[in-house]
Amino acid sequence: MPRKTVRPRSLDKKKRTQKMRIALFLFGALIVLLFLYFVDLNPQWQEPSVRKSDNGVLSMVLAVVKQKVLIGGKEKMSQVYNGTYIADTWDIRGGDTVKVRLENGMTDPTNLHFHGGHISPKGHSDNVLVAIKPGETFAYEYKLPATHPPGLYWYHPHLHRYTDSQVMGGMLGAIIVRGDIDELPGIKGVPERLLVMTTEDAGNNVIRLVNNQKNPVLFMRPYETIRLRLLNASADDFYNFSIPGKTLHVISRDGNTLSEVEQVQSEVMAPGDRVEVLLQAGSWGEYIVKSLLYKQGAFTYPEDTFMTIRVAGFPVLPDKLPTTLLPYDNFSDAVIDNTRTLTFSEGGTAQNTTFLLDGKEFNPEVIDQIMTLGTTEEWHIINQSSEIHPFHIHINPFQVVSVNGQPLVRKGMDDTFPIPAKGEIVIRTKYRDFDGKYVLHCHILFHEDHGMMQLVEVVKPGASSAPDNGLPDREGMLQMREMAH
């Protein structure tokens, strides 16, 4: 019989050792990969605290105080809400009710505005004709329609002659209204990042801040898609937002979802503007976030890098980006019930400029425009000055149909839009759901505070003007008139 070969025991032990080493290596590699996948890549990234509605209600106190706060890392005396430069973000839905007890602990009067909100402008709702005196409190109650457009909005003071300084001081916060856009394929489940962009003046320079941080760093994973919610909450300054080398996939402007995704390389954002974009990272590396050169007329904003996006960590599979979003009310072929012309201009001297609408400064005792609820109008808005003025109107968004005589296909609605210097825009809008008094103005808040604003009123068909705007106990706009003078 042939002899049976016996394998040396030392050889078996060596192979077992090799297998054990390979298993340990693979296990270690798995641990590293899991760490890279789940590790928080943004330990230094900061966003404002969030208050979410509960069972359809969000309640809070906004205490206005003047105190020392950190602004961009430097201590400064400023007026703020609840002791914080940039207050909490409201996270709500259509159909919710927001209750705010505003306590004025300053020596100046103030009030509160839900910027872009399609809500009542009367009574204790978005009534900017109310003046809350020092030491007073006021209970706001904003009832959002169930059909309120989902998107990004914000809140800030809106008392004539005080708005600019109070917003510049940090009395502001973002509002996220959730809804059908958040359920669309390619958007649902995508990580969100909120960028509240403000500015600090330093002589002739503008210091740009994101969420009260100077030159912050945001991390993304390779090929990851994120949803950037951009809010220009500066009182007077423009952003020409760009990430050189990357395409911005715009899905919403001013809280209004576009019908189709728009791909742009940069986006001009006037004070008060909001834009939401999808951004998809490439491989490992770094992107710089800039405000590109922008000539506003009175001031030229130089190119400025104010943030960095660093791509690192474990890669993910790239998401399929959406192309079609939600339909919107297109007024291009609408029956127009009335046409108006509104003219922005400047007067006075270089040392004492006056900011005018239809040749006059704001007068809280005069209703400049009266519109009828349910009608559709076309406005021709002319800018006779040599600088750009961002037009803003409360309560109802509008569709821009042309700029300087050239048709514009905007794919959605706006509530703030820049009028070119020595130029003209044409807009169309419908006055829905709410009657009452509110304002239109230039959203460079210094210009607004110095006269570039008008009082308007929407009345029900056949009805007359309501003198108290739903607040007979406070004499409505008489409170604002007293403070304005």
C-alpha cells in the first residue's frame, strides 16, 4: 500500500495565522469604513437653533433686548431677539398657527413682519402698521392657509425709520414652511443646510457672515447631494452667490417652488431674497463659495470669498437630480383687470439723498394704491435712478414677465426682484384670500426707512377702506403714524 502523506502541523498553523490576519485586516477596514460613513464631518458647522410646530401650533416669546453679543466672533453691543444674533428658525407647515409674544425691552419702538408670508395683514397677524412702544408687549398670531407655499421665509422688524438698524443689529430669523416640494423624488431625504447670510460694515468693506460665522467650512461626502437654503438677511447688501466650477440647481425662489429645475452658475440675491439649490459634490477636494463682483450703482461689491466646502470622507452613490418640480400660476396669458405704473427715483443732493416712490416720500396717512380682492393686475415698475432697487411687496407674490422690455421666463414667482438702474420691470399678480393694508417698498432697508415705501390696501369687491386695519383698540396705523413722526 502507498504511504499516506502527513501535512506538517507547523504549515497548518501558519495558514491559520494568515487567515486570522486577513480576517482582522478586513474587520479593521470595515470599522474604518463604518467610521468614515457615520462620523460627523461637520463638528464646527453651526446653524441657528430650530423651533418646530407641535400639533399644528408653534408658540414662543421673542424678547427684544439690547446687550453685548458675539457677531462674527467679535463682541458688540446690539439689539437682538432672546439674546442671540440671528434668532431661532421656525420649522412649520401650511395650516399651522404661529403665536409670538413680542416683548419690547429696548428704548425704541418695534414690530414684527413675516417676510413673504401669504397670511392676513390685519389685526394681530402680519400687521406692519402696529408700533410696539418700549416696555410694551404684543401678541402676534399668524394662521397659515393649508395651501401656503412651502419654502424658505424669514421674520424681522418692519417699523418705518427703525427697520434698517434693527435688522442690521441681528433682529431676524429664518422660517421653513414644509410641504409638497419636500416629498418630490430627488429632494425627499436630501440633507439640508441653512445659510443665513448677513453683513457687517467695516469702513468701506463689507464683512460677509454665514450663520454668524466668518469664513465657515462645510463638509460634504464625495458625490453627495445637499439642499442649500440660502437667505440674504443683510439689511442693505447684495450677494452674487457662486461656487466656481459647480452648477447650482435652483428649485425655489422666495419660498415659491419652480416648475422646472433651473441650472445656473451664479445667483444675484438682493437683500431679503431667498433661493434654494441642490448641490452635488464631485470627488475629494475643496470648493470656495464666493460673492462675485456686482455693480449695484451706488456701490460696487468686489469679489469676495466667504465660505469653503470641503469634500471628504466615505463616498456615496450620486442621487439622480430632479428636472420637473411643481406647477405654478402662470399669468402670462391671464386676463388683466387693471394696469398700474410705479416709479422709483432719487432726489436731493449727494450728501442728503431722498428716496422716492411716485415722486414722494412715504406718508403713513396716505393709501397710495387700492386693489380689489380677487383681481389680477399688471404693474410697470420704472427705476429712474442710477442704482438698482429691489422691489418688494407683502402678502402676495408676483410673476416677473419682462425686464427692460425683454420677455422673461422665470418658471416661478417672486416677492423681491431687482429693478435695473434706469430700467423697468413688468410684473403680474393676483390678490388672493386676504384684504387689508400693507406696504410695498425698496428692500434696501436704508432706502425704505428714508421714504422709498408706499401704503397699499386690498378691499373686498364693493367694500370701502377700513381705517383701523383690524385693530380698533390700537387705532391701527395711527400707532405707526405717531412713531413715524
